[in-house]
Amino acid sequence: MGWKKNLLMATVCAISPGLASAEAPVTQGELLANSCFSCHGYEGKAVEGATIPPLADYPASLIVSQMKAYRDGERDGTVMPRHARGYTDDEIERMAEYIGKQGQ
């Protein structure tokens, strides 16, 4: 394992213990989705008393369309347009694919 992968794995483990394991390598989608989970609940599951919707039951296609709408200024929001602005189409699709698997 190269030093860059070691650094990446150490960072992931520090951010979310138990997230990475030798059996299941961390994907880019998983890394990107972790920023979503800080507000939308761990693994996209509901947080008791939260007003922010959980994402675990959303299909990937819906997440993709909404993130692109936020990013492209087609959907209003308070925080989401700023978050979405930093992602490419490919990053949004990878993130959505990972989040979409959480409700299964």
C-alpha cells in the first residue's frame, strides 16, 4: 500500500471510525457522501428531531437531479446550492450511487 493510500485511509478512519476496512476499500462516492451525512444523518439515516431529510431512501437518480439543480441554480436552498457548486457531474453521480445503496 502506497503512502497516499495510507494517508487517505488514516483520514477516513479518523473522520468516521469503522467506515473503512481491509475487506471493503473506500470508494470516492463513499468519501464524498460523508460530507452529506454530517447533516443528513450517518449513512443517510434519520437523526431524531432533525429537520433535515434523511437521504438513505432516496434513489440515486433523484439525488443526482437535485444536486445538479442546486449546483446549476435551478433549485433554491440555503446551504445546498453552496455545497453542490463544488461538485462535478461525475462526483455527484458517484456520491448519489453510494447514498442510494444505504437504504437497501
